[in-house]
Amino acid sequence: MRFLRPITIGAVLALGQLSAFAGQIAVLRNGFSIHFDHKEQSGTSTRLYTGTGYLDIATDQIASFDVDETPVTPDPPPTPQPAALTNAQPTAAQPVTVAIQTPMPAKVAQNVDLDEVVREASSKNRLDPDFVSSVIRAESNFKPHAVSKKGAQGLMQLMPSTAAQLGVADPFDPKANVEAGTAHLSALLDLYKNDPIKALAAYNAGAHRVKQYNGVPPYRETRDYINKIVRDFNAKKRAQMKAAAANTSTATKTTSPKPVKKAKPQQASVAKSANPA
């Protein structure tokens, strides 16, 4: 599998964690925005310092800088957690809030053409839409309101920190979730030089684990996840090839002229004249 995309955001974007804070906003040309404290420019790259680290962004991909006038929102008081989230261990940078538990209204999902959303997001990041669709199937089985035990949200199961980094206000919004998830996947493919296996491993287990094991980590969950996506993607491609071959065969039979039967030459009747002796 080969995927070609322009590099729009640095791979560090997939690793850091952001917390809510007042400061500045970098507006990217792809529509996303990133909150930061201060910045440094070096050559063709701009480093944005956040509350927990920094992000390296290609300077030509930053459309503008704005002042973030959003007031800092204090962490909400602890709330009872549903059974599905009792095993989650949130950190200070990744609080489990009521928003994580609230499913997206059904009417929102019904008004969205998911195929079109996937096509648009894939085209923007130069990804195969079938590949993105296979990732969504493995992540949430196309359920916009899905929430994992670890707190991942929406169609492409974005962690709250990743959603915040990519400027997603509502991770249960199918369009915003798929656009951010596709951009995140695109950044991982850039990081691993278009190696989809490593990119999928990082999407599931984290880029730090791929680096630690110099490849796919020895986690059964991660390997099953990759195998599921590869099988689904290959099945789509095989079905498309069969359909194309069938259409080509049908078109050939339809357009090929039928052989013209040649008329048998008629034998001339020769009258023999009797020659009287």
C-alpha cells in the first residue's frame, strides 16, 4: 500500500499532550488550530511551545497567529463514572469529563453522509479513502458516539489530548473527528515514510511504543488491530478488482461486433447443349 500526501504538520504533533490554557492560537492552512504559549522560528519550521512540550510545524502551513481570549476553565469536580470507564486512569492532562460520557445525538449522525466525509478528508490528506474507512471500521465500527474504556472518542477514537491538539471542539462531530483522525494518520505516515503498518501501530499503541520496539510492538491488541485493517482493506481492493474485471468483460462483449456470416457462393447452372451427331 502506498499513500502520497504533503507533509503539513510535524510528527511531534502525534506525541505531545495539551491542556486548556490561555495564550495564542496558530491557525493552520488545513483548517486546524493549535494553542501555544510562545513560538520560535528556525529555517522553514516553527516551534510552538505548549504547556507540556512543543510542536514543530512547517512554517508555510501556518496561515496566521491569533490571540486566544478564551478564559481558562478549571477542571470540573469529580463525577460518578459509568461501568465502562471504571478502569480508566485519567491524568491531569487528560481529565475524564462529562463530555466524554455524552453520546452524540442520533440526529447529527443521520444528517451526515459519512462516505462523503471520508472522501473529502482522505482527499485533503492524500490518503486512500478505503484505507481510512478500514481504520474507522476497526476503531468504532462506524459509531459516531463510541467511547472506549481508555476515553478515546468518536469514529476514529481520538484521545482528548489528540483532539485538543488538532483543534477539535466536539469529537463526536463525525466531520471534525474524521478530518482530525485522518490528519493524525497522515502525520504518522509521514513520520514512518509511508509505511502503513508502522503508522497503524503508532495510531493504536503510540509512536513511543513503535520507537521502543523499532517496529510493531509485541502487543496482541495492536497486532490484531493491524491485521483487521489490512484484511478489510485488501478485501475491498479485491472486490473492486473483480468488479472492474467483470465490467471490462461485459463491455467487451457488448461492443465487439458479431461476426458476419459469409454467404456461400452459388454454383452457376450450366446447361449442356446436345450436339447432334
